[in-house]
Amino acid sequence: MKIPTRRNAFSLFFFFIILSETNFLAKTQNTTIPVNVGVILNDDTWNGKMGFSCINMSLEDFYASNSHYRTRVVLNSRDSKSDVVGAAAAALDLIRTVEVEAIIGPQNSMEANFVIDLGKKAQVPIISFSATSPSLTSLRSPYFFRVAQNDSSQLKAISAIIRAFGWREVVPIYIDTDYGQSIIPFLIDALQDVDARISYRSVIPPMATDEQIEQELCKLKTMQTRVFIVHMPPNLGSQLFTNAKEIGMMSEGYVWIMTSAITNSIHLIESLVLRDSMQGVLGVKTDILETSELENFTIRWKRKFHQDNPTILNVELDVIGLWAYDAASALARAIEKAWTTNFGFEKTTTSSNSTDLAISLNGPKLSKALLSTRFNGLAGEFSLHNEQQQSSNFQIINVNGNGERVIAFWTPENGLIRKLNSTNESMYSTSKENVGPIIWPGDSWCVPKGWEIPPNGKKLRIGVPVKDACTEFVKVTHDPSTNTKHVTGYSIDIFKAVMETLPYAVSYEFIPFAKPNGDSAGTYNDMVYQVYLGKFDAVVGDTTIIANRSNYVDFTLPYTESGVTMVVPINDNNRKSAWVFLKPLTWDLWMTSGCFFVFIGFVVWVLEHRVNDEFRGPPLHEIGTSLWYSFSTMVFAQREALVSNFARFVMIIWVFVVLILTQSYTASLASLLTVQQLQPTVTDVNQLIKSGVYVGYHEASFVSGILKEMNFDENKLKEYKSIEECDELLSKGSANGGIAAAFDNTPCMKLFQRKYCSKYTMVGSIYKTDGFGFVFPIGSPLVSDVSRAILNVTEGEKMKEIEKKWLGEQTNCPDSNTQDSSGSLSFASFSGLFLIAGIASLSALIISVSMFLYKERQQILIRFNSESSIWRRIYHTLRIFDRRDLSSHAFRNSAPRNGVDSDHVIGTTDASTNTNCPQNSSRFLVHTNSHFSFSEESGMPTRESGDPNPNGQAFQLALAIELSDHPNQESPKTPERALENC
């Protein structure tokens, strides 16, 4: 034999390596692990056929692209035959017999309820792609996974539409199953967030006939609400809209909104129904992003479906099929992730009960794998949170022609938006501006208001109060001839005017809230409560808007002023008082005026004393003259002529002040004596409470509750039925079996005061209310329209005509808001005048004194240079001031006397020309000479050097000074005798 070479050995070794690898790969492919998965669908339904087809294609696509995966899903299909028991039996068979690791299905929510419980006991994941009922979430099973969207997620989009168009009431029309009923609690919550409510619930049986549906729709037609939300399968929805079209409920004014239960499968509805019976209907549809993968799959699916179902034509793939595709793909991924060698079940032997189930060994691990699965599916991003697919965006569609048209989108972040990819929306919006044009039912472009008064419906039953007081607002009279009751009054006319301004006709009738004998049937609270009970559709009258009533009814905007007012008797004692003349001015103004009169008198005396003989004389005479002159300016009776220009300036300012003051005083006093001053006997409610007097209120009024809250003794409260009775009680007074005050709403009290304005007055508002309003049931659509109409009426001329008709013209009664004011003039009103007078007087005084000090500085300094005390010096200055200012023009003569040059004259008088016998010291002519001084020891003048006559001019100056210091002493006959007196 030939021994193999080294090269041949290497080739042989390489060949064996390749052969071993090939055998290993072949062996690996032949050892994939099959995993049984159950599928429970309704084979006779469209969703069942489409869903099973999508599931098969999903697994084929998945393993084609992931051929290296070790596990392979093996489908075990069961038909539930659209039966809850059938679905439960199928699930039980799959778990116990086939030992499936998971179940896809069942198809609807009612079947899912039972299957979920079985899956929980056996720890087998249940994956549903079409059970959308919110009630399934409450089961909280860790083995139930919903790939479809929860029906409650679309309700925010529906409520956004309701909010955008301002509708306040809706009527849900839903199938009478757990699937239909489970959405209602979530719908109520969503509507409350947008201030809307459900006025009625319309339930349609699952197998309803046309007659049953028509009967229910006729009932809805007689109601006011025109906004309907339809939640039912497409086949029943098609039957509903066909009957609605036949009875005229697809005309203008109606609003129909479909949930995704219909819109996601709207292609199942015949085009004839869409075109003839559903035009203008709105709907909420799950939004699916169009991608190339989705487009390719749709083409392949149609080809595949036609091959498997050649008798079914014109098929359309919808979102339920896409959810089925993604559910199968997610399960295949999770099974591969949770792969283990011990796939199977653990048998339980604790009981012989036939319903006992084996427990899946891999169930918990598979559930965790499903929760962690993330990928981009055909329906969008696949992600399970709390065992269910997260909410996505919705399309708002409008049915037109043979199909639908997208008019807006709704996203959880931005609300209603016109374009889905818009980046300029940063806030949540419910504005109708973000909604495209809509063709409403009846081919109308006008937005329906959402409600109407049915033409063949009942008239609105309007309750009105029956009472004896304040009949100007509401008065009920009985006509014996016709046995009818007529309702008139201020409130009634306003209500009629408001109804006439509404853009639609409203039929109504007034029903008195009375007993058969004609008496009132209760209080105003009782009457308002009848609206809450549904016995009245509204209440019109003098009904006050208060908080506790708003808990049961809705009020329109008020049409009168608000508040609760107290009326008390008045006193008019001003004209009977002996001191009424002091009333016009306050005490501070009296004091200020008196002080200024004295001050002005003093200023005038200072300015006139040295230059005017009329302001000279004994002290008492001078004081009297000054005060007389100042106070006489009040009546402008001053006789004294003023010489000083400063005094004249001061008096000009002061006379102006006095003129203003006297005129104001005269006007105020005249008002006090001629106009009634209505002063209330009580101004504070607390005075009534402390004194424990009786007070009154109108019977059947809410005021009694307010008085009790204010701590009034209940035994001290008295009712009155009419205005006349109230007047009688107030006239008696609390001590004589009457009342000290009456309480009622402000409009009624104004009517009372207008009639008895000479006897009573209103004392402010003691309690704040919102006035009179019309009452409607909570959520009534009439409230907003009537409120707007009230604004139009109250701002127009119609309101003035109604007020003039029922409330009359304004009387000459004093204004109640000013009756309790004193009317006295205060210092603040004249402070500016007094300030001007004070500044002018002080300025004149300071300037005059400064001129005096400057002019007499030599004589003043003579004393100030001596060693006399300060008081002696001041006294000396005042004595100088007390002299006449002979240099003033008032004392100056036209020529010099006794041969003395006038330039050397200190002063002279114009009273006498006799220089031989002077009558007083001022008549001496004294020559001035600077050649002398006072002796420091004796204070007597001494002769300086060069003075030839020591007894000459210096002695004459000393004589003049001494004589001027004693003006009342008899003058000496000769200068020598005068010197002796010195």
C-alpha cells in the first residue's frame, strides 16, 4: 500500500470537519421545539376570519426572518361559535387536553371574562386583540394581556369634541351587554371634566328588531337633547342609523358621534347605508401610521385572504387585524425569550373535581417576557403597560359620501389638532378652530346647538310663587269667569322679554306654586326643590340666588341688584333742637374759626397800633377794638379805617376766607332747617341682637335662616305677609307688640321704602347675595342661552320700560344712602383757606416787626447796651413800640413848626398847632444831637467835649424820653419843671 502523504492527510481532515458541521446544522434544524398555543375565535365572523389569517401570516413572517430561533409556535384553533360557554369550553379543552402555553383570544369581551379566570388558575397567558371592554381591566389578572386599546381611552377624544362645540348634554346609545354598559362610568367622568352630563341613557338589545329600535328613537326625539354617542357593533349600528333616518333624526340640528367600535370597522357597513343614513355623522377612529411595511403586508394579506376565502369579496384590513398580527409576533418573541427545557404542566391531584386544572410550569416566566417585549409592529409601537397596550392617537372623522373624511386628530398630549405632525401645539386644546370643516346631518354647515324644544313635546312647566308681599314682582290673580289664573309682574315681564329674544321658540306655561285653596304651597326653598324633583321645568319670580340652592338647581345670571337689607324707623329731630345752629360746622371747624378771628384781630392791632389812633387807648379799649374789628368781618360791619398797607393786605385775604365760610355755613344751616334729615333709629344689626328686640321678615323667605345664622333669638323673629302688615308692625315698635326692624331682599325693601319713605329708611346691606335669577334644572342647556338673553334685555330700553311699568318713577324721597350722614362741614374742607390766611398774616406780622426793629434800633440799643435785665430790656422795647410812629404819613404835618427843621423832628402830632402850651409830652419838639452820652454811673446824660451848653440839647432829649414814658401824667408847663420831674 501507498502511505498517504502529509498533504492528503490535511485534505482528508478538512473534509471530515465540513461533514461534521453540516450534520450538526441539519441536526439542529430538525430539533426545533414546538410550543402549543391556542386560538379561540368566532369562525363565522369577519373579525374571526381576518384575525386568524393575520395570526398565521404573522408567525410565517416572524420565523422566516428569525429561522435560527429554537422555538416554534404551533397553533391550535377552536371556534367559540359566538357563545360565552363555547369560549370557556374551548379554553378548558386547550388547557387540559392540548396543554397550550398561551391562548390568543377570545374575540369579544363577554367571552374573555370566563377565559381570563381559567387562564389565571392555570397560569396560562391570555392574549386578546379584540376585547376592548374597560371592565376587563378590573379583573386585574397577571395572565391577561390586551393588545387592543381600552375603549375608555377614546372617551377623552369624544369629550374634547363635546367641549369644542359647547354642548352640555349628551345621550349615549349603547348595546345592552357588559361590553356596552362598561363604558358608561368612564363616559360620565370624561363628560364631567368638560362640564357636560348625560341626560338620558338609551339601551338597545343585542338582537333588537327594527320596531324596538324605532320605538326607542321616537322616545329620544321627544326629548330636548340632540347629541347622541353611539357605542355598539357595526352591524347593530347600521340598523340604528337606518331607523334614525326613517323617523327624521338625521336632519339638521342632530349630532351623532360614533365610538371606535363602529369606526374601526366602518368598512363593514354597506355603502348604501353610509350614503343614505349616516351622512354628517362624526366618529373617533384609532390612528395607524401608514408605513411601507404596512402597505406591503396589506397587499400580501388581501392575496392570501382571497386564496383562503374565495367567496368573500371587497375585503379591507382594519386595525383589529393589525393587532392580531402584532399579538402573534409578540407571543413568538416572548416564547423564545422564555425558552426552557421543561415546557409542560404540573398535574394537581388535590381534588377529583373535573374542573381542576393543571398549572403551567412556564406561565409566570412567559408573562414576564410578554411585559418586557418591545418592538415596532404594524399597528405602531408595541409596549404593554399594566398588561395592556398604551393609548395612541385618534382620528376624528366625518362621514361624507361613501366613506369618511378626517377632520382632526386627537392626542393625549395636545388634544384636538388639525395636523398630526404639527409642532406648534404646546398646550392641550379643545378649540373648534383646530377642527376642519364639518358637514352635519341634513347637509348643514351650521354647528348644531345640541338641543331643541321638541315641536310636539310638552310645554315647559314654569313655577311661580304665590304671595301677598312685593306683588310688583309676581302677582297671581284668579279669574272666576274663566276659572283661570293670570300671572303678571316685573319678573314675569322680564322672563317673557328674555324668551322673545331667544333664536328659537320655547313654549311654556306658568303654574302657581299653590294649594288647591289658592294659598302658597310652601317656602321659596320648597318651590325651588320642585325643579330638582322634576315637577317644575323652571321657576320664575323674585327668587334669590344663594349658595345652598345652587346645590340642587342652576341659576341664570341675575336680573336685579343683590343683597339683604334692613329697614328701620327714622327720627327727624334736627329742626326741633335748640342748638341746631351749631350743626352746620364740626367742632374742630368752630374752634379753628374762633382762634383765627382772635389771631387776625391781634395781627391787625400790631400792624395798626403805632399808626392808627383808632387802635390806641387803654388796654381794654384796644383789646375790644381788635376783637370787634375781627369779628365784625363776619357781617362786613367794620368801621375802623386801616392805615397800614400790611393790615389792608391781611384783611383782603381774611375777608375772602370769611365770605366763603359764612356762605357755606348759611347754605348748610338752610339745608338742616328746610330738608328732612332722616336719621335711622338703629344703624347696626348687633344693636338689635344685644337689645333683644323683635325683628320681622317676609314669610316663606330665606331671610329667616340668615337671621338665625346671625344669632338672632328665634323667639324674637316675626313673620309678615304683606307690606301693609310690615308697616303696621314697624309703627308699633318692639315694645308694643311690633318690630324694631324688618329684613328682606333689597328690591322688595326698596319698594317698601318708596311707599313709606317718610317713615322708614334702609340701613345698608347686611348680607350679600347675587340678586334675583331664573331657576332651571342642573345642566339645563337653557341656562346659558337665557343668561345671554338676560344681558341683552337688561342693557336695552326694554328693561327701562318694564321698570317704569312695575316699579314706577323715582320719587322725591331722600337718598337712603345719605340719610345717616351728619352733613356738617369739617375743617378739612377749609384747611386750604386757613393755611393761606395764616401764611399771609404771619408774613405781614414778621415784616412789620422787622421794619420796626430796624427803624427804632438806636433807641432799642440804648437800653440793650445798659446793664438792665432782659425783662427790663423787653419792657423798654415794648414801650417804644407803644408810642406813635410820628414819621407815619398819618401823623406827619405838611410844614415844620416852631422854626425847627423837620429833618430833626422825631415826631409831631396833627391835632394842635399850639406850641406854647403843649398838652402832653408828644407835643415837645426835641432837637437831636449826637454830642452826648449817658453816664455809666447815674444814667444821666453828660456833656461831651465841645458842648457849650450842658443843659441844652441833651437835656431836652432826656426830657422827651421821660415824658414819653409817662404819657398819662400831666405835662409840665415849662421845660425846667419837666427836668425837675425827671
